[in-house]
Amino acid sequence: MRTRTLKFLTSLALISILTSAAKNHQTKDDKGLKDYYRKYFPIGVAVRPSDLQSVESQLILKEFNSITPENAMKMGPIHPRENRYNWRDADSIVSFAVRNKLKVRGHTLCWHAQTPSWLFTDSAGNNVSKEVLLQRLKSHILAVAGRYKGKVYAWDVVNEVIADGNDFIRKSKWTEIAGEEFIAKAFEYAHEADPNAVLFYNDYNTEIASKREKIYRLLKGLKEKGVPVQGVGLQAHWSVSSPSREELEESITKFASLGLQIQFTELDISVYAGRQGGQLIQNQQRQQQESQFTSEMEQKQLEKYKMVFDVFRKHRKHITGVTFWNVSDKYSWLDGRGRKNFPLLFDQNLQRKKAYAEVVEF
């Protein structure tokens, strides 16, 4: 009788252990990036309308709690003619977010690229005056940011105005007509359109010392003038070779000293060495070279992902969001350079890569 009792108790203990293990395993499998980082910062992803009507949508809902329209809110796609707006794609993304209680980052209200030519010219094809250009910018921002007031919690208001070379501000049609004034005006118009939205300046290669200093100078000057800029978006188009931990931490510390929110707005880590930021792809249909995700690429990439998220967690008090640029390796804007890239945490079959574990196991 005693032996039977011991066997029975042993069996109960074993069942309890197995049940507990099963529950723990199930709980872990059910968790997404957003859950692992719930006490740190929101984890977002850039999306296309098609992502929300396919199997990608389930991955998005499981892993992320913030979304950014990859292209749908840029001026060219959303406002191709002076008296015409294309609201469909942006509306569909915002509606998806509202239904599923996701945060939305708006991207972007003012940029030198993907901007329609009508903005800068009159009916004869000549440059408009500064006054006309600023009025057109104001009308655009009031229309777009006003439409999504209360639904878009943050905006990349001005995108990539810092020059990569020796110049301070990038030469563009904006500067040709309006000088530097359009930068401050864009923030003022955005604040007027939605006083509660968090307004960001967004740029790439922010870990390069020379560019970091120029961005810091711009933001410091705007704040001293009372311009309503509240955050800086560090795009984070990185690679297995850059940035270093030191470069990344210096950027966070530098911009945090201005009292600005910091968000990493367009994170991907290319498997090819070098600086990835700022290489706008003009032809997305270029024939891709054959390429494979090798074990060497995998190892280097997971080490870089581990490092950057270690740094993010260390500086959590300054960071209010991290957004990946695209959902999975199935599609990445980096693929348009003529070779397949594998820059994200999910593979072409939407499965978690080894780098995922390095990001969530801490």
C-alpha cells in the first residue's frame, strides 16, 4: 500500500511538472516582441497595405504594437496633385491600427524625396515664391496630420535635411526656394494640426560623428527658438559592420542631452558590410543577383542584433520606441539594390531567425 501511494504521488508530481512546463512553453510561444519589451518601449514595424491583407497581418499582430506606413503617407503617394489626395492606403493602415489597438507613427510630412514636382512650380513651370511654397506645405500638413489627429501619436515631421558632405543643410528645391525656414515652419504647422502629437526630426547615419554633430546643431537651434520639436528619429539602417557600440551609445547620450525623446525609427541590419543609410533606391525592379543567407551572415547579424538591443535596454529611459523597417526577409527595401538582403528578424517564410532569440532572451 505504501509503495502504491509513493508511486501515485510520484506520478502526480511528474504530471504537475509536465503540465507546468507545457504552460510555460505555451506562454513563451505566445509572446511576441511587444510582450518581451512591454516594460521598455513599443516595438513597431513599417507596413504596406498588402501586409495587412495577408498572412503577414497575423505576424504583425503577434509581434508588434506600433505600425508605420512605409510609403502611404509620404507626400508623393498621398498628395500627387495640388487638389488631389489619395487617402485609401493611409486610411486602411490607420483603420487596421485602430481596430487592433496599435499605435501609429506618421511618416513623413516633409522630405526632399518622394515629393511631387507641382509643389515647387507654378502653371508655367517656374519656381513658386517662398510664400507660396510655405503655404502649400502648411495646407498639406494641416490636411494630412489633421485627418489623423488623435489616431497618429507621433509624426516624422521633417526627414533627412542634413547634408552628408561638408554642407550643413542638404541642397534641395526646399532650400533653393525657402532657405532653411521651411524646417521650423513644418514643425509649427504640424503642432497646429495636432497639438498632442509627438513631433520628430528623422535622419540616417546618425552614428557618424560629423553628421551627428550637424543634427545636434540643427535640433539645438530649433529648441532654442521655441520650435515644437520633441523627438529625434535615428533611422537605424545598419549592417553587420556598423555602427559600433561606442558610436551608438554616443548618439543616444548626445541627443538625450537636449531633452528629446529618442526613437529608432527604421531598424534593419543588412548582412552586407558598410553604411546602409541614405541609399535611396530609384528602381525597385532591378534584377536581383542570386544570394543566400549563409551561416557566416547569420552569426554576424545575430551578434549585431544582440549588441544593439543590449544598448537599447541600457538606455531605456531615453528611448520611447523601436520600429523595424519591413516585416520579414520576404520583402525588404534593401532588396532593390540588385541583391537579396536578409536584414530582419523573420525569414522569408515568416519564421523567427536565430537573431530573434538574441533580442528577447535577457
